[in-house]
Amino acid sequence: MTLIWFLPLFLLFLMIGLPVFFGLLAAPGIVLLFNGQERDLTLLYRNLYNGMDSFPLMAIPFFMLAGELMNRGGITLRLVEFSQALMGHLRGGLAQVNILSSILFAGLSGSAVADTSALGSMLIPAMENEGYTRRFAAAVTAASSVIGPIIPPSGIMIIYAYVMGESVAALFLAGIVPGILVGVGLMVTVRLLADRYELPAARRVVFDNPQIGRVEYFFSFVLLRLNLGLLFAQFIPLGAEPTSAGRWLAFGGGVLLAHGLLLALRRMVSPEFRIVSKRAVLPLQTPVLILGGILAGVFTPTEAAAVAVAYALLVSLGLLRSMRLKDLPEVFTRAGLTSAVVLLLVGAAMSFKTVVSLSHAPEVLADFILTLTENPLILLFLINLLLFVVGMFLDAGPAIIILGPILGPVFTDLGIDSVHFAIIMCVNLTVGLATPPMGLVLFVAAAVSREKVTTIARAILPFLAIEIAVIFLITFVPAISMTIPRLTGFAN
């Protein structure tokens, strides 16, 4: 029995309903056992632990814990309030709020499942009360939740970087524009469907008499000006070799400019809108802290994840006092169980990868692909179809670990930038999380909404069409994903 038989055996296990974790270990294990390769069999199961014993992978449980802390501390609700204040005046406004909330929440958790669970439990009942059908509300939630792993921080991008030796910062930066593009595409789709499906009329809901404490008001006031000041300072010309004094002067000028701009905007909006916006500043500081620290070289992605947890604790327990110490055991338990599932899959997939290397499957597949055509554009089209089908049945993390080492080198040799291919693969497999018949977030949305998976699957089709269009757009227009990494020096 040749080692290549582990692939059809693995697919057979998936078809009969064996959990992915056991299939990843059993399929190559059985083939090695029949081949009499007991030494390689021992290596296979040893790699289960070695695959999880990694400093970069520690970022995943930390980011999941940060998301749980934010959600339990009521920070997710503040993002929903802010989205409602911004988008509530549009036709189908609550559906737009759902999508915008997913974009904002993506900067906190990096998980599609966390997005569906946290936002769906709030917004699906609210949309149903406003007159939306339950299946439409669940479909919007599931479709928009795939933005979570695309906009940084992203768990699957950390996994890809770990497996393929890529820069986490480069992948994070490359995901910003594609993630926003998916969100904008979904918003446009909702607007086009608003009249056809008679979505509820626009109604801006700014919560009556919103309150903000003095401490939170002070920090929101300062952080807004510091963040905008730092952004404006980047556009002030300082010459080829700026001095430290010049940088501080530029930063001070940026802060003054930000203060003047915010005072001008203050006169244009209602007091309620200002308070709702200020209440969203502390949560939205999380992605700024994570990305800013990584790009400035202050800390690694794993350290950034730990900083995000510390910040979430500080905000929830100290500044907002929206969570108590007795809530922490449940939060840690939920984050631990979720992280355990992900890390076990990663460990099993790394063991699976060992047999992939021994079987020479990458070389066989590369030769087969090149017999079809040597045109990289046609190959990218075909690989997108393959990834889309794989994403229907397999979770994004294991799929990346299994297919990344096989497909990545093939396309790099054809002249495709490795970061560009990484984003194509991550976005495609992420969209697969919301694709029938086995999309994970479809089942989460069904559980939250108490709606059948089949009815949600039918309602989600227009949104999937837009997401597939975005996948092909970022595939054939590399500048969409590569411009920011190149401008910041994280990609060639």
C-alpha cells in the first residue's frame, strides 16, 4: 500500500462522519501500520504534541480569551450601539448594523464562530423584532461573521504563518482591505435586497439617554486625540533623516490638528451620538494596540495577544467595571475549551503533514497541476474552485495546514507572491465556513437562531455570491491585498 492512500482514506472517514481530529490521525496511522512503518507511526503521534508546542501558536488562546473577556464585559454591546448610531438611518439598517458590527468585532476576536455566537445572540432576536425573517437575520449574521478571520487579528493567519514560515505582520496587513471589501460588498447586497424583500424601513436607534462615566470619558477624550494625532503625523514631511525632536513636533502638531477636527465634528452631531461614539473608543483601541505594537516592533504577535488580554481585563474589570472577578472562571473555561479544540486540530494536522511529506504528495500534485496548464492565472482560478470545495467540508485551520505546504510552493515557483497566495487561501477557506453543506458558522447560526440549517443555507446564497466575487477580485488584482504590506515594508 503506497502512502498516497492516506488521502482517500481520510476523505472516507470524513464522509462517514468521523470527527476531523480522529480522521487526521487515523488515516495516515492505518496506512503506516499496513506498510510496516512502525517508526514513522511513532513519529506521527509524537508530532501531535510537537505541533501544539509552539510559541507563535500561543497567540490563538490569548486572542480567544481576549474576545471572551470583551464579550462578557459588555464591550460587544458598545460596538453594536456605535454601529446602530452610524448605520441605523439606512434602509434595512439593522442588517447593515449586523455587518458593520462584524467588521468592528473582527478586530477583537479574529474568530468567525465567536462573531456568530456573540453578535448573533444579540442581533438575530433584535432583527426579528424589527420585522426581518429569522432565516434572513441568521443568514446575514453567518455571512458577515467570515470577516472575523480576515481582518486582523486572525487565528487562521497565525496558523498559516506558523506552517509556511511567513510574517504574521505581513499577513495581518494584507487582510485589512480584503476584509473591508467583503463587508462593503455585503452592505451593498443588503441595500439591493432591501426593496425586493421589503426589508424594514430605516430607523436610527440611538439609545435613550446613554451614559458615560468620568474616567471612561477622560480616556476616550485622550485616546481619540492621540490616535488621530499619530495618524496625521505620518503625513507631515520630516526629511530623509528626521530627528527625535522633529518627530515629537510632528506628533504634537498632529494632536492639535486632531483636536481641532474633533471640535468641528462635535458641533455637527447630537449629544447622544457623541456619547455612543465615545463609549466605543476603548473597545476599538484593541486592534490599534495589537497592530500598532506589532508594526512598531514593540512586541511579537504572541506578546500582542497577551497584551490584548491584559487590556481587556483592565477595561472590563477596572475602567468600565462591567465584569466581576467571579465571572472569570467561566470566561477562562469557555476560552480554554475553544482553544483546546483549535490546538488539537493543529497538532493532528501537523502529524498529518508528516505523512504528506513522506508520501511525496506535494510533488505528485504539483506535477499533475502543471500538466493542466502553466498559465498562473488559469491555475489560480482552478485552485480557487478546489479551495472553495474543500472549505465546504473541512475547517479552515486543518485545511491550511494540509494544503498550504502542498500548494504554496507550486504557486511561489510560478511567480505568485507568497503573501498574496496566503491571503487567497485564507479568505477562500474562511468563506467556506459559511458555505453549505458543512459550513461551521451555519450550524452556529442555526443554534443561536433556532432556525433550520437548510433554510439559512438558501437565504445566504446572495451573500455567498458576493463573497466569491471578492475572492476572485483579490485573486486577480494583487494590489488589493499587497499594497499595505508593501507600503509598510513587510512585503517586497
